[in-house]
Amino acid sequence: MPELPEVETVRLGLAPIMEGAVIETVELRRPDLRVSFPPRFARRLTGRRIVALGRRAKYLLADLDDGNVLIMHLGMSGSFRIEADGASTTPGATCYARPERRAHDHVIFHLSSGVRIVFNDPRRFGLMDLESRRELDDSKHFRGIGVEPLGNQLDGSALAKLFAGRTTPLKAALMDQRLIAGLGNIYACEALWRAHLSPERAAGSIATKTGRPKAAAERLAVAIREVLLDAIAAGGSSLRDHRRVDGELGDFQHDFAVYDREGEPCRTPGCGGIIRRKVQSGRSTFYCAMCQG
């Protein structure tokens, strides 16, 4: 499933096209994705101007001029592409010019610029919904979602408070969406390697008994931010389904230090360790036992 950098990469590709455009029509080529579309979904979107395109956790959020928010989730295999009959009418934007219909094109937004935004989802684990902006934080999608790892809230002190007293493994705590939003398996592994922290140590071990941050908490907060920003700059990681909206693959998989590198040498200078793999909470964890103490 795409993680935060992949979703943010998609947002960055769609924003120049969608922001400011009016949704002229919406084609729904089936009645549902993971769940049914909300009542009168296409009709409620028709004629609405997209004010802004944002992100919360792994969701894309299109704020509309009537105070509602179009909520979009890529699921396991969802992707967006931009189509136009000719060149894009938006300066600097990239069009993925393939006007033919495809078997798994389930939702098509026709914009006032003449551009089409096509949602393709072979496995149909994606999701689209409409909620009022005023009620968004309390909606079923975002109630209980944790802090944004790229926001100002996440630093060493915040991590210490979130993890204080927790005996769950550190990697599992990082992936708990109730604590930190959008951080998944790949980037949890990579951040722990950058911070030189074992994925198996207790999450609470990065905080003092009074809940103050230890040096490990400060290192981890920096590592989380840096690995996410590096991944976004590289267009995300394309392991199976992720593509940018121009159809190109992301590149960050070429920069993995530990993920999917079992048996290879650790890239920490002077370490000499070998990357290991173990299963935690049903997910593969990749780490170096030598430098991740």
C-alpha cells in the first residue's frame, strides 16, 4: 500500500491541474470501490470548484467551494493519471495523454480546463467519500488519526510523549496510525536505520521515566522527517503499483538502505554488518543488528 511519500507525490502532481478548476462532470463506471460511493456522489461534485488539494495521513483531500471535502484513498493499487485531448492547458503541468478507456478506470473527473483526472484501481481497495470540512476531523476516516510526521508537531519531545511507557516494539509503535499518521513499513525501517535504533527495542525506551526525550528520540524524529522528504523528492518508491501521475515510476527504491536488502552489507560507514530480515506483526522488518543498537 502506498505510504505518505507516494501519496504526497501524487498530490504534488495533481495540485497544479486540480486546484482552481471546476468539476464539470464525473463518470462513475461502477457503483463502488472498496465501499459504495456516497449518495448522489457525482451530482454533488458537479459544478464545484476545487479550492485546494491537500493530504492527511494517506488520504488526498480536495476542498470544494461549498465547504465539503472530496476524500480519496489509493488503497492497494489505485493511481491517478492526467489526460487531455491535446496539450495541458495548465502551465507547467504534465499530461499523461492516453485518452482510451481502460478496464480498471473507475472514476473520471472532467475539469473545466478540458483535462480529465482518471482514477484506475485494479484491486478496488481505493476509496472516495464526501464530508463536510467542519466535521472532517471527527469523521470515520480521521477520528483518532495521529500527528503528521512532516508537521511542526513531531519532534523528539512529541515522540517521547507518544511512546512513554509503551512496551510494544519501536517499529510497531511507529506504524501505529493512532500515534503517527501515514508512516508505513518501508519508511519505518529506513528511519530506524538512519537513527541507529533497533526495531525490537521497547518504544518507551526512547523516553525518560518522566516522559522527556532521550537522545534516541531526537535522532528518530530527525530521521523520520529526513527519510520522508528524501522519498518525496525522489517521487516515492515504486515496488509494485505506485506511479506518479505522469505515468513514471518513483525512484526512492534505489536508495533503500535496509528495506528489501536482506543479506546485503550495511551501508553505515565502517559498520561491517549484514542486513537481516525478521517478521514483526506480520510485516517484514529489515535492519542491521550491528549498528542499530
